[in-house]
Amino acid sequence: MSSNLPESALTCDWNKKKDGLDPNSLTVPKKHRNALNANECRTFCEMKMLPGCGSYGFNSNSRVGDNNCFLLPSTLIEAEINLAQPGSYEIYKYECT
């Protein structure tokens, strides 16, 4: 079956970038939210509750209501992620390849 998409079409998806990170140590704009699960945290980002949101951090080990979701900008880069302090959040970023 052939596709009508050009060969150069990008595939975009949410990719886990890092486990065990503390978003408080990131030097980018961020916003706390309370989420029921990682999917709800991602939805908050997609709704642009933080302008320019394209990354998020979720702590699956926290209780609901404990600011377990961090919304982060799409400009978050690997270098910033690698400099962050250890913590209990998984960081995801929307990327196209």
C-alpha cells in the first residue's frame, strides 16, 4: 500500500529523554500541575498550559495532588537535561524525526 506522504515527512512523538531527574534544577521556565497520570500531564502540555510547552516531567511515585507534573518548554535541550540534579521525575519531549 502506497502512502501519499512525501518521503521527507517527519514522524513526531513523545520520547522519554531521562529517568530520575529533578525538574526544579532545570534553568528553563516551568509550571507545576497535579496530574492523575503521565498521559494527563502530557495533555496539559499539549493544551499549552505553559506557553511553548513541548516537554514534561512526571513523577509516577508521588501521590495525586503533590505537584507530580512539570510542564517544560519545547526549547529544552539535552545539555540542560544532562546538567539537572537527580530526582524522581521522568522527562519526555515531543520530537520529530
